[in-house]
Amino acid sequence: MESTPTQDHEFPRRGLKPGFVDFHIHSTWSSDGDFTPAELVGMARANGFTAISVSDHDTVAAYPAAIDDGIAAGVEVVPSMEVTAMYDGREFHCLLPFLDWTHPAIHRISRHVSDGRWVEARERVDNLHRLGLDLSWDEVAARVGRTPPLGVTIAQILLDKPESRRDPRLMKYYDAEGRPLAPKFFYMDYFMEGRPASVPKRHIPLLDVLDAAPASGAVPVLAHPGAYFENATRADIKLLRARGLEGLEVYTTYHDEAQTRFFEAIARDLDLVATAGSDFHGRVKPQVSFGLIRDGHYGMISSLRSRRRGSNAI
Ligand SMILES: [Zn+2]
Ligand SMILES: [Zn+2]
């Protein structure tokens, strides 16, 4: 997906680094990420990326080590995280580039989300157990360590069990064609709203994130606004803009060409910085390879950075 120049397309003006930029990459600190920050900056360098954001789900555990990994590889790492939040009854994901990972506001957001995720994860496993699927909380806990597992991760753990291959209800997830996406299919069949093992969402309100995060220097960016669960409208984005949203992830693997043009226009009209992010994870999203989105450029970093607020703003 190639971008057309936008008002933020400053490169190659003087002072801006050449190379691609990706604001949305997950590391092993996300329960569904496969690569360490050190591996990611190596991949970034090999693929012509001058800067990336390691933006794990609801945690800043990758920092500060990821910054040092970036320095060692010659790739700028913009500190960030991806917060799962609720707005208008829907799940919205918010990226927080330029956050200060030591700031209490970030810790509060992170803890709120993490506590809710542990409860959700236990409830999901309980629900599967109630449905007669052979998975215990101990088995899940042993695989995930200190990071609360997402629904797709629980699905992966279940499908990785040899015993699961003998369950007729799970057969379809093992056919050769669907195998890489099996955890996602399982998630949609069992954990999505209205499905037999779904659990109530306990996410932090998005407006709370927009209120609290900027004090840490973070510049809130709405991730993949066109994602099926988010489905952000122009009216949603206008209201969020008024409440402190500064950027919109226009260039993403979630959007088709028409969505990209639609959100590009909204970003322009509402004076939001249009950003690019692949949402690269590794195995859980096999269709997203590293460097798939090449619309990101250093002008986006400069534009976001100029919108930082709070005590740590520069
Ligand atoms: Zn997301
Ligand atoms: Zn993501």
C-alpha cells in the first residue's frame, strides 16, 4: 500500500531521516508476539526502517531495554504501548507514542488493563472448561508467565495440546489450509461477543486514557480505526479529537484502499497526524510480515513529537 503525500509528508525536508517508520509493532512482551525487541530492531534495520515503535498490549515492560537495543542496531525506538479501551460500547485500541514509561499515569493505565485481563483470561478458561473442552487454568498459567493471555493465546494453548486433536469439535482447526489462522478462527467461534465462551469486557474507558496519558508525554493515536470491532465513524473521531486524540493510524494492514482514503481525509479535515503501523506480531498474524506497511516516514515522528504535552514534553 503506497501513500499519497499528506500535509504531514515532510520527508525529505532537511533534518528528517530517510527510511521507513512503523508505529505499531508487538514484541514478546505482548502475550501474542514472537520476537524480542532486539530481534525487531534487527529486522527493522534489515528492512530499511529508520524508526519503529515497540507498542505492546497494555504494557511498557519492553522499556528501557528496547531503547538500548535500538541504539545498538542504529534504529530509533519510539517508546509506546497499545491500550485496549472501551468507547461507546466498542473496543478501541489506542497507541501512546512518546510516553514516559516511568510515569505514574502510564502505570495506572497498565495496571487497570492488566487486572481486568487476568480476570477475563480466567473466565475464558472456566467457560471453555464448562463447555467440556480440555483446558485448565494451570496449563494456561504455565505457558504465559507474567503476561495475562489474550483470547487468541488461550486458543493457541488449547490447540497446541495433543489431546485437542481428538476432540471432534476442534478437528476443523487442524486442516492444513486454516492452520495458521486457527487461533483466530477459534476466537471468533468461541470468544467473540454472543459466542459460548465470551466474557464481559473490562477495558479502561478510552476517554480516561485520553485524559491521563498526555501528562506522560504520550501523544494518543487511534489504532486501526477501520478494524471490524472498532469501526470508528467520522463522528466518533471528531469527538475523540476534541478530547485529546492527536493521531490516526491511517496506513495499516487492517484497511483496504477505500478505508485508507476515507481515514486519510478524516485525518486531514480534523488536523490529526496520519500514522502508519503494521501491527506485526509474528505467528499469530501470519499474513502480516515485518515491513508490510511502508507508508510511514520520519515526518510523522516529527509531527507527533511537536504535539507532546506535559511535564516531560520537549
Ligand atoms: Zn490493535
Ligand atoms: Zn496491535
